[in-house]
Amino acid sequence: MAVMQQVVLSSGRRMPVLGMGTATYPVPPDEIMTSAVIDAIELGYRHFDTASIYGSERAVGQAIATALERGLIRSRDELFVTTKLWCTDMHADRVVPALQESLRTLGLEYIDLYLIHFPVRLKGDKQIVFTSEDMIPLDMPTVWEAMEKCQSLGLAKSIGVSNFTCRKLADLLSHAKVPPAVNQVEINPIWQQRKLRDFCSEKGIHVTAYSLLGAIGVFWGSNDVLECEEVKRIAQSTGKSRAQVCLRWGVEQGGSIVVKSFNKERLKENMEIFDWHLKEEDKERLSLVPQKRLILVHPFISPNGLYKSHAEFWDGDV
């Protein structure tokens, strides 16, 4: 079994560098995802990323319970589990109850990392399909205060954010008593986010990359990352898969990575990135790849809404 590299967050908690993601749509039956998570645990994965909106919390929790019963892990403490606060619960009095609901669904007493999923508040019921008309004004200071309460109550060992720009992080840091330990964002060879990564490094915020492979296979994803000519060239010259090249590149940027697969062979392949390195010349050529953001969150954008353009939503980083 591979020994998983770890990073230490500003909260003092240790987080495995490689995590298994569970975001997919449509959501598969629980038994498929539960089986995949059990496979991952058998292979040596110890970091699992879920969210209330993914519909995967119950399956992840069932897998953890089964792994404990089978002796695949000795205790829950061996795992690092992340979940996320959805936009419909982005109100001060809903944050703690939302986490408590996630914990009940997962069957856990605490979460290792609780993230704000998007810096957006939505009205209505929790659903993955929505429009900009569902967006309502957000009071981030009170929401973050409630996130801090999640940590002080011991329900979350660390707290953080996802999809935050430099500007939104700066605004958050201006009033936060507990700074976010993590910012989970889209990062891949064609959207490298150097400015954001530098800002987070300066502020002591760890960066976790999602969509390192372009979120292939879901409606918000793209094949553009794996079809990148430099990625294909490096894969051919190294004898690695294109996915492994992207994942190794992500690790070498100094952050952690979350990648989704429910296939045991691909889960194994995704782990085989820690005993080799990219050549300096290959990293240099990847740094010159033309950049474009893949995750554009179209439902948040409307000429008559709170955000009238993608540039406005992402504070110019598009």
C-alpha cells in the first residue's frame, strides 16, 4: 500500500495530499459510490471529499462504516473527510444545523474540514439546478462567524472555503477571527491560478485543486485538459497516462488534489504519482500553456442578477 503524503493546515490538522472526489451528475445509486469508496480505502486512500449538494454523503458514510466493520481501518480518525455548506444554507442561523445534518447523513461525530461551497446565497430548496433568480444578498461576516462556531463546537476540525477569489478572500480575512484553512478551487494545466495560489500562500491558506482533469464526464466538465498537446506529449515521453501527468503536476504545485473516479483501476492509477517527478523542462513548457477557466457557473450569471458577467463573479480572473 502506498504511503500517502500529507500537508499540515493552519488549524494544525494533517490532510492527505490526494483525495477521492465524489461530485458527479446524475448521482449514481448509493451502492455504486459506497463500493467505490471502499475500494479506495482498500487501496490506501484516506482523504474523501463530499458535499451536501453532491448527494454522496450517505454513501461515503456507509463506506466508512463498512470499512471499520471489515477492519480496513482501525478507527475513523485514520480518515480525513471534507464536506461543504451549500448556498441555500448560507445564512447565519442555518450553518450549524446544516453541518449537523451532514454529520447525521455521514454517520460521523465530526468532519475534518467544512467548506463554504460558493460565496453565494440561494433561496428555495437545496438542488444542483438553479438560476440567477434564486440568488439573494449574502451577509458573509455572520455566515463566517457561524462557520467559526462549527469549529469551536468541535463539529468541524478545520474550516475553509471553495471557489473564492483573491478579492473575496481578502474581504473574508478582514473580519475573520479564524482564517480559512483551505481554499478549494479549479486548478489544472490550462487554468493554473498562479495569482490566487501566490495570494493564498502569502496568507497561510492551503490550496486544494479540483477539476485537475477537467471534470470530464459531467455536464460542467470539458476534455480540454486531457487534450492539451503538452499534456499528451509529456504522457508519451514519460510512459505515464495523461491523467497521471496532470495529477503529478498538481502535486508539484505544492497543494493538495481531489480527483473523482469510481473505477478501481483508475483509482489505483491516480495513486501512482508519488514515486516520480516531472522534468524541469516539462514544467516550464506547461507553464506556458494558454489559460482559460473551465468552471464558469453559468447559473450565477444574469444581466439582471447580482452578477452580470463571469468576470464580475470571478473578480476579473477569467
